[in-house]
Amino acid sequence: MNKERNVKSARIEKLADLISVKTKNLETMRAGENALKTAVDSMISTPQEEFRRCVEELLKFSNADIKSLSKITKPSVGIRLCCEMLRTIFEPNFKPKRHAAETWQESIRFVSDKSFFIKLATCDADILTVDQMKVLKKYVERAEFNANKIEHESAVCACLCKWISSFLELACTLRVMEEQVEESKELREQIRQTEEKYENESSEMQQLKNDVEKISISMCTSHLSSLSVQFDSSVATSSNVINRIIRNLKVSRRFCLFQCSNESLLLNIRSTLPGATYFDMSQMTWKDPQMMLSLPKHVYSIVPTVFYNITEVPPPEMYEVLMKSEEKEVCYHNKSLELPDDILFVFVAKTLGHIPDQIRKLMEVITITTHLDPIEDAEKTERNELSSLLGEFTAADILESRDLTRRAMQLSTAP
């Protein structure tokens, strides 16, 4: 199980790195997409607005205004050009006939159709081909194609002239922007693919985290079930017993949880472990980022670590660290740690609420109800052999050893 957990933890780390890279890439691509959209919008907004105004002006004309075009028997060159350009737009194969009058009559029938102005209002500028644009540009370059010049002949044709100019301008702008539009489409597709991979990897990582958590709980449960001796909280009323335990912390215990309402315990620990690292837990919680980052460093520290003023027991994420297991390699927040033989964590609380059974099994919970004598009073501590024995060995050590059990019984029954 430990190997499976480590493999999955390593995969979680790799996925976390991949997801981090994709998050940054998505931010960059989305910023690029927004920049392209802004550029496209700024280029196209002016010709689009002009085209919209021309459509609105055209829709103001009545059927009678449109039919008035048929009454023009001798149109000027500008009006003929206007109608021919409209046919060029909507009839890709249109070519002017040799006789202008014949072309004009066909053009009149074309623009007089009831659906013609609806076509103008709903036409998309991107329907024009490059060849059509070339033809239309030649028409526009002629001096006769001028809305102001033909307005006195036909207000409808003058408005159609403006519509043609704005339509051609919009079509040319769209053509120029094709590269940006295509780039935007490609970028949108890249974003879609990256988002899909991001979702898949996030889902996989969450599943792996759930698996690792289940494996860790299973390992913890298996370990706790294998313990034959449960060390429950003990109420220590003898100062010399507790002081002896404190003196032997380095050699006999790795993880002790002390409860003491006064400062005498912490003072004696400071006297015994002057070089230890001391963490005031009243200023932070176990889940603070600073604690999560610094704990692995203290696991490998050559000096003991004392967590004092704690208000809550260590969280489940630390259970593997606290296990008395033969396996030195443990997992903490998906990071693999190898516990050194000389690791020493001391936990000191003034008051604690409910202490879970798992904590009672993982740690030696010792409640102190009296004021402790200063640790310098060594003579008093050394006089009591039973206190010395209890201080040097854990309850589990004594019960597992026939000699230690016999010695403890003799001392406890001695007068």
C-alpha cells in the first residue's frame, strides 16, 4: 500500500505542475484572444456603423419612391453605374450589355422587385468575392459615381450610392481582417483544447487525492488495529515522575502531548531542551500555509521542536508522521518524507477540548494537574526508582518486556 500511495502521490505532484503550467497558458491565451477581439472590433466598428446608417436611410423610402425609378427614361451615367453595381453585387455573373438602354431596363426591373430592399438590409458584406471587389472598385473610382451629383435626379439612387460605398468599405475591411479572424479562431481552438486537458487532469488529480487519502486511512487503521496496548491519558500528580519523563524525552519518546494549565511544565521543558525550536501556536493553526511549508523542515531538523500553546490536536494530515511504524517513509500533503530516527516533537497545551481516540493511540497524552518543581531539583527526582523507570520507558515498552513489568511490580509494591 505504501508503494501504491507513493506512486499516486508522485503522479499528483506531476499533475499539479502540469495544471499550473496550463493555468498560466490559459491566462496568456485569453489575454491574447481579448486583445485580438479588441483590435478587430476597433477596425470594423466604423464601417459597420456607417453601413447600418445607410440601411436605416434606405428603409425610410416607400414603395412609391422605389417605383419612381422606373419613370426615369434617360438616366445619368451615375444612376446607371449605381444600378449596375447593385447587380454586380447580387448577380455574380452580371455583365453590362452593349446597349445602355437595354441594361437600364433590366436594372429597373431588378431594383423594383419587392424583396430588393430586404436584400439590401440583410446582406452580409462577406459574400463579395475578390473579383467582385475589383469590379466594384473600378466603378467607385469613376467621377460620375457620386451621391451628391445624382441626388437631384433621384434621392433613392443617391442613398443606394451611399449604401454601395459603405458596403464595399465594410467588405474590404473584413477581407483585410481575415488573417486576424483566422488567428482568433485558431487561438479559440487552442483555448478549448487546453481547457479540456485542464479539466481532465484536474479530475484525475482529485481522484488520486481521494485514493491517497483512502490508502492513508487504511494504513493508519491497520497500524492502530495491530497495537496490543492502548496508552490512555494519565493524570500525573507526582512532580518527580513528570520531570523524569521530561528529562528522558530525547531518548525514550518521540511524540508527547502534554496538558498543563500552568507555566511550570513549559519552563522545565525549556530547561531540558534549551536548543529546541519553539513554536507559539496561539499565533497560527495547523493548516496555515506557513505551518504546512515549515513542518517538513522540522522533521529533518537535528534539534527537537516544541509546539506550545496549542488549542487543537494535530490534524489527520499529520497522523502518518505520528505513527509508531517501522516504515520511515510517510506522506504529508502529498509530499514524501523520511522520518529520521532522532525526530522529537513535543506538544504542549494549556487546555484542549475533545481528544480523538486516534490521537490517544498515536501519541502519549499526559495531563498534569499540579505545579511542577523546577527541573534543577534533581535529587528529588532521582530518589524515586519507580518514577525513574516510568520516566525512561513508555507504558507500552514496560508491558511488552517481562523484565520491566516484573521490576515495575516490585517497585510499586515495595514499602
